[in-house]
Amino acid sequence: RWHRLASVCNGEELRHYVDGVLEMAKPAPLTPPGPGKTSVGVRINRVHWFKGAIREIRFTGRALGVEELGR
């Protein structure tokens, strides 16, 4: 079974959604990071590899509304 995961941060709060349902929210005053690295399927230090399948990953150049997460 496939699941849709999304993490959303507006600079003040971090929210995690699973299949469009809010699973967790907490205060997270963050500033946008500068240039850096991205790792998918394993931690950035290449430890603890994900043992499953990733069908699709999307990055957007803009913030998405909650109603757009299921698309």
C-alpha cells in the first residue's frame, strides 16, 4: 500500500501529514536554509537505508496549500 507524506513549515510551525491527515504539529521557528544537500532513502550520512520503494518525489518552488497536498 502506498502512502502520501508531506512536511510543511511556515517558519513558525512544522506540520506532518500522512495521506492528507495531520499527524503532528509543533512550534518550529525556522529560517530557510541556504544551499545544501538532499538525501532520499537514507540519512545524509548514508546510515539507516530505507527498505521500501519510493514511487514519486516532488519539490515545489512555492508553498502549497493543504488542499493541494493530495494532488
